[in-house]
Amino acid sequence: MVVIPFEGRTPKGVDAYGLLGDWVWDNVIKQMCKKNAKNRAKLKINHIGGSRKLKRKMTELMVETGQPVSRGTLYIHTHKRNDGTYINEEARIVCEKISEIESQGTVPVEVSMNDSLGQVFEKEHPGRVRGVSFGVCPSQIFGCRYTRFCATSSSGNVSGQHNVARLEEKVQQMETKLKARDEKMKKLEALLAHVVMNSSIPVPPDLACGLNVQTHDGHPSSPSNTNQHLKDVYDEVKTCLSEAFCGPRLWRKSRDRYQYTRSSKTKHHHIPRVTCSTGNPSKRDQSHIVGHRRNVLVGLGGLCGAVTLNNSFAFSATISPADISTCGPQDLPEGAKPTNCCPPSSSKVIDFKFPPSNQPLRILGSLINDPTFALPFWNWDAPKGMQLPSIYVDTKSPLYDPLRNANHQPPTLVDIDFNIDDPNSKGTISSNLTIMYRQVVSSGKTPTLFLGNAYRAGEPSPGGGSIENVPHNTVHLWTGDIKQPNVENMGTFYSAARDPIFYSHHSNIDRIWSIWKTLGGKRGDFTHSDWLKSGFFFYDENKNLVHVKVKDCLDMRKLRYVYQNVDIPWLKSRPTPRRSRVQKEALEQNSGVGAAHAAETSRNVKFPLVLLDLVVSTVVKRPKRSRSRKEKEEEEEVLVIEGIQFERNTHVKFDVLINDEDDKLIRPDNTEFAGSFVSVPHSHEHKNKMMITCLRLGLTDLIEDLGADDDDSVVVTLVPRYGKGRVKIKGIKIELVAE
């Protein structure tokens, strides 16, 4: 902003306009203006002020209350003085209306046209920001729904509307073409399934219609003269599927980053064979297969993923639903009781549609004839929910499962840091809350750190995210019966969903995911199209097979459900160092403990190493020290433990400590405790029974809290918990990651 003095107020002898001209034409100012223009061009939403302060205020309120904060609540707080009075009469009236609406408890917390602020002000207008009171200023908090048209002139709006109309026409044309192509694709898919399963049966007329598989007299081909037709159709289907689902796309690795490129060679689509688990390697080559873990959401998924998840699960290309009609026998671990888990086949497949606002959600309510039914979540992340819920404990209830740990019945608290080999392991409220803060807030600052790395065909398992290792896997193991050969039911992959509490556990995982997305920064869902378009099946209340995509499952508002507001105390449970920086330096000066420890570990540890009973420590060099706040926001410092190798049917857990002085004294609520690697057994028959994966832990907050910002390296300590002697590690490094 340039301020020109009013006429008559200019100091004597000073040419204000001359100064302005000199300022405008100054080379330094020119460069600054060009730089600012370049930076503004990168912004998705224009900002003229206020957004950062509002965002900070929302974060402060969230930490203070331990709950997500709505636009209405933020409006009230920003329109009150320090003494609690409103800034003016109009603000008082608006705030009282907002309070009345929110007191009903039925409005969404997320930004929505139907939230409390939207109901009070009704339709938003271009260029207007509610509750800020300083004019035109599209804001991140209140959401400019008109993008670049929000603050343009009237002439600009006319031009913009013309462009929008033209683009809408193009979109309509594309949608028409896509719809026609989709119809043909459905017929081609159905025909291919028919050919594979019933090669000796005539093609049904409704499938043959329009696909050029008819005889010269116009009737469908018979078994005796259909061979060439079927071969032609099969080739057509295979090519069409390749173009529709995979496309000529590859990911190539360059300088440790994956780049999108195109290949001239068409990539043929593999139609996966469904099994109860992951298929039999003796029947087909699985050398290209790496997927075994994540489905639509996180961890051991429900029917939507369990039915379709097989060894072709890789995110290098869009995943289409599997052929359920070819479901085969289970691949079970030794000692497991077999059961028929194949879902019923169906020739009719319905595309998923979001439920209309005037229709109740149906599936579970229809099963029990109770339209008011809601699926509960087990909030083991809060003190009130840290016991096994009482509805699952009653032995006469269908929710009861005898295959649970008998030592973990109420009033025993859940142990999010559970150790199978320690029967006396007990959870504490403080420890559980601190673990939740570390896994969700400080170690989960990016989608990859929180949700895990993308699967790509031909590569080792890339490693899960912070939410999957702990608390997802540890709660599974804590619930399962350790007296069973495979810690059934919850403690192993093949049987976990047999325990009714599985679904409440995963409901809570999804709830934590939804909380994570409100914490700001880079936290948000993946945007890669292959992931968003990956497809799966589920059954509706009428037993119809429904095709759903990942992108359909990410917005709770469109799915018309919301989680009950409960306390989130772990948002304020940041870990604390066991000793302050000053105490550590005094200890090292007096005893030389720190220097001796570093010298010993750097001399003795060699990679690859096998984790035995002994604790292992090594010095790891940091890529850069003394980073600025801006650098920390742009790049996360990440500890990478690579080449973690073990048998798939093995329970594995080891803890990772940073700059600890005594591993026996460090607890999960200490800052030095960086995280854990936990694996739930996947006891399926693989061509390669060895799992090779990695662990990635965010270190930026941890190093800052330990006062180690200026250190060139840190001491990394690995503490084996179970699976001792059966885990090999290729190496440890620290890298800076921008996402």
C-alpha cells in the first residue's frame, strides 16, 4: 500500500508524487512486485487479509475445547470483546441466532451451506466474507465458492459467465460420450465374464446385442460356430479394458521422486480372481504382486475391501472390482478353522449413488428393521472409552466373541502400546493420549506419513502410515486371544472381521481420519486419480451388488453421516522429554555418557542387521541442521527404516527411540519415543513368504522438542518387542520430504 498525504499536509519542500514516481520505478521495487505477482499467481484463492489469523484462532479454539470448531463458533468468538460483550448490536443479534441453531445439536461442524452460519446468512454472495467486517476478502475459513469470479468487476463477471457456459456445454458433451461408453463397457465386461465361465453356452441375446457377435442370419451365435466370434470379442474387450482402466501409463522413479509419464506400449488389464484371502500361488505367477494390506480405507477393511482385496492390489493403475464369481478356497494359517467366506455372486451390478437427503440410510437398519440404527464407534482414544465396551462383554449377546483376550475384560484399560510377549503390559490414560497425539498430530503431518505410501506393482510393500501401525494394529492385537495359535479373532488378518467389535474399531479409525483432516497444514486425502477411481463392491439392503469408488467414500457430508461429538483430550497431550536439554548436557559433562554411547554404537552396528534380544543403537546423520520455521513447514524431516524383512505370518513389533539415555526408562509418553513398527500376520500362501517393507516416522517436532535442531546427527535406538530374531533391517537414514 502507498499512502499519499492529503493536500496541505505534505512537509514543506517535499514532492509527494515525485517520491511516488521514484518509488514505482525503483529497480528493487520492480523486482519485488514481479516476485509478488508470481507468488500470487500460484494461489488457488486470493487473500487480502485476515485468513491466517482466523485459521490460527480456529486452531487455538480446537486445542482449547478439544473438539472441532464450526464457522458459527468462530464467528461468535471473533465478534466479542475481551470483556465478553459484542462489538455492536447487529453482531449480538447474529450471534444469538447462531447459538440457538447450534444448541439444537443437529447442524454439521464442517463448512457447509447448511451449517449455523449458512442458515443465518443464507446464500453467500460473490466477494463477501461473513464475520470479518473489512470488505471484499475471499477467505480459506469461509470458502469463496466462486473461485476467481469472487472479486471481479461486473464486466469481468459477464466474460466469466460466458466462459462458464461454454465450459458447461463441453462438459455436457463429454458426459454424454462417457455415458455411452460406460454402457458399452458394462456389456463388454458382462460378456467377458460370460465367455470365461460359460464358453459352451450360447451368448444371451441381451449381451450379444450391439456387440457384433451374431450369426449371418441375425441370431446369436451357437456353441458350434461361436469360437472365432468369441476370440474377436475377447480381444476387443481386453483392449477396451486396458484403455478404460489402465491406459498407457507408467510411473518411473527419478531422483527418488515418482514422475508421471506415458508409454507407447499398451498395458493390458488383468482381471483379478477373487479369493477369500489372496489366492494360491501354485496356480498362477504372482511375482508382480505386492499388495496385501490397505483397501478402500485403512487397515483390515470390511466387506467392501475384504471381498475384492487380492494380490493385484497396486496403485500404479486404477483398480477395477474383481470377478466375485471366481472366488476360491481360503488360504489359512496352520491351526485355523476353515469357513466359506465367498460372497454370493450376482449378474446385476449397480453403480453407487449418494443417498438423497429425503431418504433414510438403509442397509443395517433394514437388516434389523430399525431405521434409527447407527453404527457405534469404539472411542478407545479417550479415557471414557478405554475399556472394552459393555455391549460386547455380555456372553448372551450376539456381539460377544469368546476369542478375545481374557485378561483384557473391563475394567482393564486398552494398551495402545500393547506388547504380546509381555502379559503384564498395561495401558495408562496418559500413555495412550500421548501416543494418539504423536501418531495423528506430530508424526502424521502429510497424507503419506499418516495413511502410508502408495502401492505400485513390482515393488516391495511400501509401508503403512502412522495410524495403521499404531493404534490400528496394536488395538487389533490387544483384543485378540493370545492363547489361540494365531491370536484369533482380532489379532490376525483372516479372522479379524469375525469379531463384531471389528466394525466399531474401524469406525473409530475412520473417525480419527476425519479429525486428522481438520487439523490443517498438509493434512488431506490423496488426490491421485488412480487412487480416487479405484473400485470395489458391497451389497445393499436388497442384496444387490453395488460398485463403489474410493472417491465416493471420502466426504461424510455426501454420505450423510456424522460422528457424535465426544471429547478429544489427546489433542492437548504432546509428549515431553524425559530430561531437558540442560539436564542432558550436564549429565554428559559429568559422566561422558552421551559421547561414549555415540562412539560405541557407531563402531559396532553394521547393516543389514538382525534384531535379536539386544537393543541396537546407531548414529544417523541428518541432511540439514538449524532449519528455519519456513523450511520445516515446506519439508518434513523423516526417519526411514528401510528393508524391514520378516515372514508374513509373524507377529512383529519394535520401538524406535531418538537420543535416549536409557531405553528401559523411556516410555511412550516421552518425546524420545519416536514410534513403533507393528505387523499383524497375513498368513496367506504367497510365492514369496517374506515381507519386505519400511517404516517412516516424522521427526521435525520431536527434534525441536529435544532441543536437537543444531545437531548434525541423532542416535537412533531399536528396541525389539516381539518377533525377536526374525526381523532383518537393511538400513536407517533421515531425509527431507516435501509433499
